[in-house]
Amino acid sequence: MQEQHLDFYQLFFTENLFLVPDMNSPAYPEAALPPATADDDISGDTLPAKRYNLLGQNRKGLIITVALLEKEFQALPSNEFLTKVLVSIKHTLSDVAFVNLEPKEKLDIYLLSKETQINNLLVFGPGLLDMDANSKVHLYKPASIGNIPLLIADVLATIENDVNKKKLLWSGLQAVFLK
């Protein structure tokens, strides 16, 4: 009898029709299916793993990117020079988030923006951003990527020990933060 029903439906449909067994029939008891557990995520709302290790509260969306050893990175919030830099642009440590990159790792701003708020980006170390080779972003010269203001400078320890680089940094910071 099922064969006759299939022939009947084929008069109305040009696509191939397939018979699917009835899952409620005795041939498919519910006991054959594994029971659902609390660990099973069926919502589809899984959060992707965070790619970047952020340090700080990021209240104003200022991201400071560095490439340091882990011990130096953890000590970064207590860096006296960095604290003075932040005060000069009217920010505190709670206003920023620090991102530490591994050697040869590049910061993907798009991925970072999925993880945290980015209103400004301050990068201490040339070559830390994943940018197109044609991008014309120079050290200490304010730029923007999309609508995110950006300032790239030398490594923090280098600036701290060089008066001329401190002046260049201050000039760039004024243009970005104190307009």
C-alpha cells in the first residue's frame, strides 16, 4: 500500500521522493536513543574561546598592546612610566586593558573587537598589528583603523630611556587623546 501512495505523490512532485521510516513505530523504540545529559549543549549559543589574554578592566575602551615576557606583562600595571603616560591623557589603570602578544604573533583588531570594547588602540612595539602591507601607519603618527584611533610607538622600555622618543610619544598622544 505504501508503494501506491508513493506513485500518487510522484504525480504532483518532479523531485525525487524518499520514504522515511516512522520514528514512532515499534521498530525504533526510544530506549535506542542515548539519554540527553546536562553537558549536552543543544542551544547553539556556545561562546568562542578567547584568543587574547586581557589584563585590566577596560572601562574606557583603551587597549594597550605589548609583546613582553609573562612576568613583565603581569608587572605592567605597576610600571611607573606607563602610569604617568596614562595620567597625562586623563586615564587610569582601570580605564585600560592590556594585551600581551607572543613572539611573532600579530594582533587581529577584528577578533579583539569581538572579545572586548575598543575605543582607542595604543601599540608599544612596531610590527605587532596584523595589517595590510600597503598600510601607511608610521611610528608616533596618529592613524585609525576603521573608526578606531591608533597610535603605534616603540617598545615601552625604549621610550622610557629616550627623551626624544618621549617627546614623539607625547605629541602623538596629544593628537589622539587631547584634541
